[in-house]
Amino acid sequence: MRRCPTDAEGCLWTAMRGGGRLVRLDPEGRLLKEVPVPVAQPSSCAFGGPGLDVLYVTTGREGLGPHSAGPAGSVLAVRGLSVRGLPVNRFGA
């Protein structure tokens, strides 16, 4: 099961695989923000960095062919979103 990160304001972030964007949803499921990314297949995202203010995005290359342009198959760092993630609970803590 893939878990989508929640920010400090209680909103959910998710990568839209095949959609080339990230979305932020409020707790009722309403779309608050769309963030385009330079890949067709963003696959997952998580907050990180010292201030939990960087959204890291994994991306896929499957089915794109050997000559696809852009950073497909890499990890992107999205900054400047003006939101912070929540710290994760450590296993066994």
C-alpha cells in the first residue's frame, strides 16, 4: 500500500502517475493545488529536508522508450511550496 504524505495543514499530497503533476487535496478531498512536474510518470512523493519543506518525487521510465526526454526515472526535489510535511513516527518508538 502506498501512503501519500500529509502536510502540517492536514492536506494530502499525491503524484498523478500518467498525469505529469502533483496534487494537494484538503481533508474533504477538494483539489487545492496542482504542481506540474517535468515527467509523465511521477510515482510517489514524500516530504524531507531539515525543515520538512522539500517534496521529493520519484518518477518512472517504464514504457517511455530509450530516447524519452527529461528526468524520467530519477528523484526530483520540489521547493518553494510554502508548506511543511509532518515528521514520521519511528518504528518501535
